[in-house]
Amino acid sequence: MANYHRSKMLQSVEGIYRNGKIELLETPTDIEEAQVIVTFMPKIGLVNLQSRGINHEQAADLRMRLSRFAPDWELPDMDAYDAL
């Protein structure tokens, strides 16, 4: 087994598992090589915003600001991005 540098802090990044491969949605910082643990999360369900440090007022503000993009997200052509 390779000799891995163990960081004092764990990093979590989101990704998508598809066709036997994991695609990271963001790049971890300051890591060239590391062991990983993959946790599969349910695709359907609510996101616990409080656990992510977002309170009710911030969530309402985010919903309001992002709502202006909804018409674009709901276009039939945007379905192509779901397969990425």
C-alpha cells in the first residue's frame, strides 16, 4: 500500500457516481494524493441547510435570489445537463 500523508483536517467535496466512476464537482485544496472514503447519499430528499450553517433568513434570501434562474433551469434543453 502507498504511503499517504495524513492531514490534520479532513476535507469533503461533492461528487457524482455514474457508470462505476466518481466525478468530483470541486477540487480539493492542497491534496496531491490521499486515501478516500466514499459515502453514497440518497438522491432524493431535502437538504439540511442548518447543518450547512444556513439559517431560515439566509435560505429565504437564497431562494429569492436563485428563483430568477428557474425559468432557464426548467427549459427542456437543460435536461442534457442532467446526464453529465
